[in-house]
Amino acid sequence: MPQVCDPSQLLELHKRLLLGDRTASEEVASQLLAPLTLQVSRKFPFTDEQIIFDGVTDAILDYCEKPQKFDATRGIPIDGFLHMAARKNVSNLLRGENRRKAREGRYGQASLETSVELSGSAGNLLKRDKKIRVRPSLGEAMAILKNKKDQQIHKLRLQGERSTRVFAQILGIDHLPTEVQRRQVKQAKDRIDKLLERRQRSQL
């Protein structure tokens, strides 16, 4: 795989990351995000571009958070290391997407059968009650969400907050490019929603 930028420059950024320089994360992302996305997309030519982008951004963010995972003595350049990590992420995302579609197919069929069976006022009451119960109160949500950052994000969402930068500050990623912030904030929101929905479903 061709180098996407000067190897010595990447190694210098790597040293800064190891020293805790937060500005180095933004430089790594700005230099590697676009070229790595292009390279990985060539390996998965028929894959949704959002999945490719997610796989690459996750690889870069994971590296920036834990730069010690890269071992320069192995002879693999940093961009090569991240390329392999991104390809692995995309493969995992594709497997997860396939499992999700399979579950949705089964759930859709089950919902159709249930809708046919539940007729009249009793059925309507049951369905209405289920919709209500999958939306926990603030107190219930705080008990389910153990992570303090998740709790802060959920509270702000209930208050109508929509600014990506506000949520990015909570997650500690406000120094990263806006597009990366937006993607990570969305992933955090989706993860919180799934946690709440999963717990509520288990109580039905």
C-alpha cells in the first residue's frame, strides 16, 4: 500500500500522541482520514460509503486514544497499521449489519403476525402500553446508563440540545475535525438509545 504522507512526519505525530498532545489527534485525522477512506473503499467497492467512513474514523480515533498500540519495531508504517485496522473494522461492521438485517426480518415477520392477532380495543391498549414503556423516565434512564458522559448526553437531549459541539465537548473529542465529531456523537446517541431500548424490552 503506498504511503499517504511522509513517514517521518507520521512518526513525529505518533511521538506527540504518546506525550498526550491533543492537537496531534486533529493533525492525524486531517492527514489520514481522506486517503485511508479512499484506499479502504477500493477494498470494499460495493459497500455503503458510510460503513467505510465509520470503519476508518473508528480506526483513527482508537489509535489516537491508545497510540501505544502501534509498535514501530514491527516494520509496519503507521498508515499501513491504520489501513489494516480500518479494513478489520469495516469487515466487523458488515457482519453486524448483516445480523441486524436478519433480526429485523425476523422481527418484522413477528410484528406482522402479532398485529393480526391483536385486534380490537385490547390489542390497541397492549400496543399503546408497549410504546409507552420503551421510553423510560429520566430516573430510570440514569439507573440504566452507568457512564457519566452517557447520562449527561441523555439529559441534554431531553432538554432539546442539538449542537454537535456541545456533545463533542462531553465526549472529549471537540479537538477533532467537525465531520469526525458528528459521526462519533451520532454513534454515542445510537448506543445510548440501544441501551435504553434493550433494557425496557427485557422488562416487557
